[in-house]
Amino acid sequence: MATVTFSPPFRFSPISSFPSKFRTRTRFIIPPLSSLTPRAALSDPFVLEIAQTLEDSVSTPSPSSLPPPPLQKLRDTSSESILSMSWPTRKDEPFRFIDTSFIKQSRIHPIPIPSPSSDLAGISSDTQFPSLVIVDGHIVPSASQLSGFPDGVYVGSISGISSEAIMEKVLQLVSDFHDGDLFWSLNGIGAPDVTVIFVPAGCQVEKPLHLRFYSREGGEIGSNYMPLSSPRVLVLVEKGGEIGIIEEYSGGDADKCYWANSVIQLALEEEAKIHHSYIQAQTASAAHIKWTFVRQESSSNYELVEISAGGKLSRHNLHVQQVGPDTITELSAFHLSVSDQTQDLHSRLVLDHPRGYSRQLHKSIVAHSSGQAVFDGNIKVNRYAQQTDAGQLTKNLLLEPRATVNVKPNLQIIADDVKCSHGAAISDLEEDQIFYFQARGIDLETTRKALVFAFGSEVVERLPYNSLKKKVQSHVKALLETTSGGAP
Amino acid sequence: MSLLHLPPPSPSRLTSLRNSFSVITLNSLRVSSQRCRFNQSRLTLTPTASLTVDSHSPTTSSGRGSTEEGDSPKVLLEVRDLTAVIAESKAQILKGVNLVIREGEIHAIMGKNGSGKSTFSKVLVGHPDYEVTGGSAIFKGENLLDMDPEERSLFGLFMSFQSPIEIPGVSNMDFLNMAYNARMRKLGRKELGPIEFYEVISRKLDVVNMKIDFLNRNVNEGFSGGERKRNEILQLAVLGADLSVLDEIDSGLDVDALQDVAKAVNGLLTPKNSVLMITHYQRLLDYIRPNYIHIMDDGRIVKTGDISIAKVLEKEGYKAISSA
């Protein structure tokens, strides 16, 4: 299953540095074919159209309410990069197994700021943690509960940052990543705000922060109308700081169609520690595309537990960049496809420094004949990353005929003193395990249900909070009940 | 042959007899096993009587199996000419096994590696790796071979696995609860929720000398050899069985663990239920005293006797028995 090749699908033009704080904004003009400039020759009219719509949605009416410099910089660099990008097709390697055409065929409509009087009743408040509610990409302070953080911790809109030092760091980080794709850039153009979470040096935040992303706007199925939200979050943990982040996505009406195009950036300074729980429970007709970009300085510790079970199309792009030695990275993901849906994880871990330790576990269950799971996990161990210890494993359970999984765990190793392993398994349930249940008088249906559920538990159990674990377990259980996956 | 029809011995005679196994008795035993092991006439005998006859040296430490003179306990399991192959390769493993187990008896099957002992126990519980090609197995008057594995379990047949498999993601507690409720359903009794079941199970933990956190761990995941065996016996304690087949319950155990497991098994015995042990070593038989020992070789039971067979085995190996 393994390959050791990797060819980036997109070539990005190097992003020029921006000497001044402000730059004239790139306007998107869809040119007639005859007047294409050499650069725009690569442009995709459809992409430019979306970009234009997004840009209009965030444009400010007067110069007095200009966005903060980092947000402006983000929009500029994103606009710049998008000129050379086109909408992905199945000919592009990273999109070989997923079909994004249903987004392309829709009328995409960025969702404006909800009026303060909007009804937020649909958003449940069943969390015992401090929480920040983000509806259709916009922070809703009235629904959020942010008390109890230690002094110096900042959680909120980028516009609310008063400290210049923090603003300066945010400015450096906000467009620090150059390996993004079209969706990364579209988010950069369309993000109405950047939610900033700042943990100062040495500060260990006891309670996790629950980021609750909620998609309220939706188009009727078949109406061709697809509201788009572009939430963006930046987490910065200074030296020795520590925080838990719960990133949870859900939607309103089950039969509504929407597109969430989300980005979260996490920067860990020396010895910083983040435990990141990512729960994707969008509604069955949604498109959910998300980027997670992690930057790890020396001796930092990043742990991610992902549970993705929602959406018609769900794509998670995960990029972890090591920028110092002795880092610890633990990535686990559980994907569940119980209907005509695709769960896709494309991950990349780049190790450039000595003694990095990483473990990755990906598990998926496909319980529908037209359901699909995709995993492309790349680990790059570069020349100076000696004594790296990297392990990667993907295990997949196909419960229906024609259910599909495409997995490509792959290691690229240049350093010569490393310990790396990877493996892939695709199977039905194990006969020996089934027999063990039967030998104790447990019927086949109960057995299969228990074993299918247990398959995902290995990842779900890694969630660090009991209340969250229970909530996810009952959600997964309910989804599995809807399938014939439990039946022989 | 006529020896087989001796009347059952009196209890006083039983206790006064010493073990005096000899090559001669072995010979006679072998002959009898070849010619009329478990045929119709055998069924009229009480087991202890036949033991006495075979070896002239009954071990009656347990005294089980013949509590009332002349009143033969009911037959629990009757296996006749059972043959089986490996489902995949069709290689024949069992070549005509005959065995009768009555209520309250303890039997042990010993034999070399590859003799078919473990296969026999797996075939009894319906393991899908094996296919029965001939013969019969009647358990409590019903055809065992017609039943699915879970029906066999619910009907009162329990096998402890030689190498119990890990079930990641399923806690021991949940697993036991599922199995317990399957049994309750079968008996038409009330199924128990996790909290009520916890009451039931926590009392049983002492039986195998295990701590309560044993229940929160996933089934057999990361268990030591000893913990796995204890877990099998815990399952037996919770579910109960008319016939327990213990497949190498002693392998990989230190003396303390072996004593714990043996004590637990002994504690579960009643005059009605029976045990069939599969083992390599006499050591186990010091703790759980069998009424009968069967020697298996090349897919058949080639010899049946009492505990003294095991002593010969321990000293001289299987050669002493097969060449005798």
C-alpha cells in the first residue's frame, strides 16, 4: 500500500514579502479570453468568481473601519495566491478520490454577519467548558461563555486585541503557510474575522476551550443555492504554555445544503502543549472542507484526536511543520461513512529537526455501498531530522459490498538514522473476535454491532474529556444504528 | 472384557485402594480401549466402577460421579466416532473420537502436541475453522452438531480458550454484561442494565482473585497470560455451565495463578456439572483431580484410565504409554 513518492499538485508562485502594512488590494476582474495577462492565463474563471464574491462579502464600506493589519495581510496574500489556482478535478492527485463538482455546480453565497436579534435557539449549550460560539463564520459573543481563563489569556476576535506584542505575533503567523491549496486561500479571502486564542508563556490553562462552529444558513436540497462560511482561527501558545482546544462543527436542519470552508492554525512555541479535539458532525448534505496547520517549535507537544462522521463531502487537510527538535506529535482520526458520503484526510507531517517523535493512527468505517473513506498520510523525514521516531497506521473496515476506501500511507525518508514504520489494513470484522462473542452465547447481530462500535472506540477513547467522549460515543452509536452495518 | 462388568466398589474399598499403576494394567487398559471403549454395555456402568476395573487403583479423592451406588448419573455428553477436518485445507485432525461424560465428572484429555486435543475442544463448541465430517455429539440429549456456537453456549457448554483473543474497544464489563443478558434472555429472565449487573459481577471477582479495575479494561487487551486465564474463569463463574471445557487453562501460569484458577474451578463444581480439561501437565491435575484421564493420539482417544496414567506420563512420557 505504501509509496514513497510525493509530487505536489500545485506549484505556487513565491509569495513576495510585503514591506508596507497596507497594499492595494487585488481586484478580481474576470477578463475576456483575449485580454488575459500571462499570469492570469492560469486563472480559473470559476475560482475568480468565487474569490470576487468572497471579497465583496468582507469589503468594508469606509476607510475608518479598516480591518486590523494581520487580517488585511491575510486577505492580500490569499488574493495573490489564488490567481494561479484552478478548481480541483480528479486529475489532481490530492483530489483524485473526491468529487467536489457538486460545490462547483452550486450558486455559492457567502453568509453575511447575522443580525444581533437573530434567533440562536437552535444552538444548544450542552457544554461544561468555556465556549466560543461561531455561527456561519461569525463570533456570537452573546452565546459564548468565556469566563474562568487565567490572566493574560486572550480568546476572541482579532479586532479586540489590544496588546501590540500579540498583534505583532499574529501578523507574523497569519499568512505563514505556503503549502495551502485553493481552499486555504479562499478561506483567507473570505474569512470575515480571525478568532485568536493566545496563551502566554508558562500559562497552563486548566479547562479546555470549546469552539462551537454552527452552520445555520442552508439552501434547500435541489435549489442549487449553497451558502458558504469561512471561519478562521489562530491559536498561539507561548513557551511552556498549555491548552486544550475542542473544535466542533455541527449544522441545523438535516436537509439543508451548505459549505463550511474552515481553517485553524496552531502555533506552539518551545515546550508548549496543545491537546486538540476535532469533532465534525455536520449535516448529511453539507460540504465541509477544513485546513489544520500546526507549527511546532522545539520540545512542543501536539496531540490531535479527530472524529469525522458528518457531511456529504468532508475533507480535512492537516499539515504539521516541525521547526525545532524534540517535538512530540500524536495524530488520531476516526472516520465514519454511513451514507452516500466521503470522509477524506490528507495529512502531512514535515520533520526537519532531530529527535522528533510522532504517531499517527487513522481508522475508518464505511457502512454504505456508495460511501467512501480516503486517507493520504505523508510523513517527510528530511536530512537533519536524525533519530526521528515516526509511526503510522491506517485500519479500515468495509461493511458493505462496493463500499470504498483509498489509503496511501507514505513515508519519505532522507535522514539515515531514523526509526519509521507504517502499515495499512482493510478488512471486514475479524472472525476470531466474532467467534469469541458467539462462544459466550452472544448473537451475531449484537456481536457485529459491538465490534463495529469498538473499532472506532480506539480513537474515541483518546478524547481527553469524559463528557465529550460520551457525547461522541452516543452520536456514533446512533449513526451506526441507522445502517445495516450491524446486521449480518 | 469380563472385568468391565464388575459391580461398583463400595466407598470403603475405594478409599483404601492405593495407586498401583503397572505396565500390565496399562496393557489391559489399552486392549479394552481398543475393543469396547464406550460401547453400549459401558453405558450401564458407573464411571468409578469402570475406573476401578481398568486399573485396580481408583483415585477417589473427589468421590464424585458415584454418589449413590447403582444409581448411575445421567450422561451429559456422548461423543461417538467423531471425525473432523480443517475447513480450509481439509486435513483430517479428528479420526474417530469416542467419549462419554456424565454429570458431576471431571475428565482430562492429555496428549502430545498435534494429537488433536485442542481441535476436539474447538469442534465441540463449533469453531468455524473446523468441519465435522462424521460421527455424533449428543449434549443433554440434543444433537450438539446441529447448533450454532452461541446456541451451544446458551445450552450450557462453555469452553475456556487456550489463547483468548483481544477485543480492543470492548470493556470486560460490557462484554460480560452482553453475555450475561444473552443467557438471561434464553432463560426468560430479566436482563440487567450496567448498574445492576455491576452488583452481580463485583461479587464474582473474588472467585478469580481480581481487582475491580479488571472490569474497565478492554477484553484481554494487554492482559498477561495469567490474567487472560483468570478472565476466562471469571466468564465461567458469571455464566455458569453444565459442561466446561478448559483448554490448557494451566499454560503460562505461575504456581500462584494456577492455584487461584484451580481454586476457582473447584469452587464452581457441583454434583451436576462436569469439567473436561485439556492439558499437557500433571501439575494441573494435582489441583483439579480428574475421575478420568484420556490419552489422545493421532485424532483418537487411545487410552483411558485414572490419575495414575498421568504419573506414568510425567515420568516416562507418551512413549511409555503408546509403546506399552
